[in-house]
Amino acid sequence: MAAQRRNLMQSHQSWTDDLPLCQLCGVGTAPNCVYGPDGKGTQSHPNEDTHLRFRSEDGCSLYGVFNGYDGSRVASFASQCLTAELLLEQLSADHTDTDIRRILTQAFEAVEKSYLHTIDDALAEKANLSGYMLPHSEKVQERLKELEQEVSGGAMAIVALILNNKLYIANVGTNRALLCKTTSDGQNQFFQLGRPHSTDNDDELQRLAGLGLDSARVRQACQIAGQSSTRRLGDYRVKINYNDIDLLSAAKTRPIIAEPEILGSQSLDSVTGFLLLMSEGLIDALECAHGPEHVNKELVAMVAAELAQQSTLEAAAQSVVDRVKRLHHDVYTSGRQRATFCSRHEDMTLLIRTLNYPLADGAQTPTQGGRIYPVSVPYSNSQSTSKTSVTLSLVMPSQSTLTNGTAAASTLEEGTPTPGQSPTATLQSTNTQTQSSSSSSGDGSLFRQRGSQAAQPDETGRVPPYVDFTQFYRLWGGEHGDGQIARGGLGPE
């Protein structure tokens, strides 16, 4: 029995492998890393994060990010068991919001109960061997070590359910969910859905105080049995043996629970934007690098920028994770003040679920959320004698976007374009005689001809301006209170 149980827990195959994946979702990951004095990183343990992203035939979509610790057993078990508890016809379009919240809560309860049941035999054997007369023999010590590895570990979970175009969030622990909505003027508004269940959460401290614990002492300790979370899946130490932990010994009943906090429903009708689910490791890495003040804003800006540049959701999610990983590493090697916080990071997972949000079509897609300003460009085609002008529309990135690797817009002054904020260009040509238009010049001939005479440099060695930016600067200055109007198409002086 014990051998079969261990084989089941260690199996890399899952019944969920055959479930249909949601095509509106992308996931990026990065393993944990510890930096050496030379800045080179090494992985300290196998990746303990896992995720799910399934869409059932009846239109129900289930997403989740699970942050494991002391092994990936609980995270893997929870992702498989929770899917079975929710996607095997337990949910239907006829269910009310109350029904769905109840089903979600019951699903987490079933996952917790089922997992603890799988380690019952190992815990019993461990208790039996621990009762042997001391000192333990080498064989007993080795067996106890094996059993401890088998039963230890836990996980935090953030789960999103979409049914009837309504969003429900179930949270246990310190992972995070963000909902970003794009407004009619192209700005990204984001909302954090719930607060982490941690030792600095006032509601959680109040709950623990009601069980007889010293909340001030818990807050000061920051961690409980190695983790900051006050809710978690698995981890028998704080569920079964919590009386043996000094910080929890005064509790009247089990203080660390697996009961999820349910938020919803949130209607997604007419919503354009994206949903982000992320593991604690991703959040902590960015907080260590830049501080906690603008983490959500930075992540939303990074995602919006990558969605405007990448051609697949998978590539967008992975690019954001890689960017956070790079930022974290660069701060460590810089030796700056925050470098001491960046000597290591844990596993990172980011799940992006788009909501009617357009994905980039290569470099021809304007930066999401940008403002468009026209610029006049003279155009002469050798195959036509008609006089033609081309309007080159410069799309200036908004405060909420991020391009060309520039840091998030939270560090920028209002309305100030930076060198990193490269405009994205779209082309429209208008013939003054034939009323024809096109979105771009596909044959590449747009800028081949500059007229019959080549431009000659003036006494300073400069060539007269070819593109007239007068209208661009007039509009930009008017909207941003600049008040300057370009002279001769050269822009502000």
C-alpha cells in the first residue's frame, strides 16, 4: 500500500493531460535561482509551482496557479484534484452565484481532505517509529527521513472560474489575481482581487486572535512554520501537529486553514482587458527589485506592452516573466541599495487570460493605449504624376504601456515621452486626385522616391526637414500644456 501511494504521488502523468486547454490563455514560468558573488545563478531545488488552464465543453473555464513549497507534491495534487471537483459536471449554467461560491468552497475542502488522507499511512508509520526507544538506529533514522520527505510540504492557490461570462476568484494564501480593464480612451485600469492571507493581513490576524493566538506576536514573527501565509493547502505540521508549534500552541482549534476566500461574481460583459494570476515568487521578485509600491502597475504595464508586441499569449506571458527575472538579476549585480534583497528568488509563474483583448499582429500593431498624432510626409511615385501626400500617424505610448524594455510608466512624469517610448507608426495615403487609400505600402516603394532633386545641406551641414511635424507638435503641445508650436517642421527648440 505504501509503495503504491508513493508511486502515485511521484507519477508525472495526470488524467488532466487529456483535457482541452483554453486557447485564450498563456503561461510563463521561471525556476528559482540563487546568485553567487559573480552574479551567476543556480537553481536550489526543483520547480514547485504548477498551474491549470482548462475549458470544458459546456463553456466553463478554470484557471489556477499553485505555489508549492517543500516539494511540488501538494501543488500537483491540488491542481489535479480541484479540476476533478469542478469540471466533471458539478457546475452548470443554471447555478446561482451562491451555488457557485458553495461549490468552490466545497471543492477546496475536498482537496484538503483528500490530500491529508493520502498521507495517513505515512504519518501513522512516522508516529510509530518516532516512539521507538532513543537513540534510534541508523535504519530507523533513515526511514523517518524518508517519511518526512513524503508527508511534508504545502501549497498556496489562486483559482479563477469563468461561467456564464462571470468571473469568480478563489484564493488560499499569498498568490495574486489582477483584473485589468481597458477604458474607451485606451487606458488600462486594474484591480487587485482580494488580499493575500499573510501575517500582515489585519482580517487574518483578527481571525487568529479569535482562536486564542497573540496577533501582535504573529505579526512580529512574519512567518509561521517557514511561510508567511495564514491559509494553505496541505502542510500537516500546521494542520495536525499545530500544538507542537510554539506560535500556534494556544489555538483553540486548527488556526491555519485551507478555506478559500471567494470573490465574485464579476460580470465580464463588454469587458476588454485581461486577467492575471501569479505566484508569490513573481510578486516577491519584483517587490525586491523595485519596492512594493507599484508592483501591480508595473506588471500590468509589462503585460500590456508584451501583448502589443508578441504574436502569441504564451510568448507574452513568458516575456513578462523573463523581464522580471532580468530586473531582479540586474538589481543584484548593480550593487545598489536594494541589491541585498535580490540575492535569490523563488519559482515564478504568470498566467494571462485575455478578455476580448486584441493580440499584436507583428510590428504593424500600434502600441495599445497610445495616442495618435498625424504627420505630413510628401510622396512622389515615379509611376504616377498625381500629387500625393501621406499621413504618418505616430502613436505615442500612454502612461500605462511599456515599450522597448523601458521601466514601467509609474516612474515617469505625466505626459512626458521618454527615449524608450518609441512611437508606433501606421500609414494612410490620400491621393488628391483619385480618392484612394491604403493602410500601408506593401511593396516598400513609399520612401524610395524623394522627387527629382536631392536635398542639399545648408551652411551648417544639415539637410532641410523632409517630414513636417508642425501639426504633431501643435497637437501635442496643446494637450500637454506645452504651448510651443514647431517652427519650420523642426519641433520645439
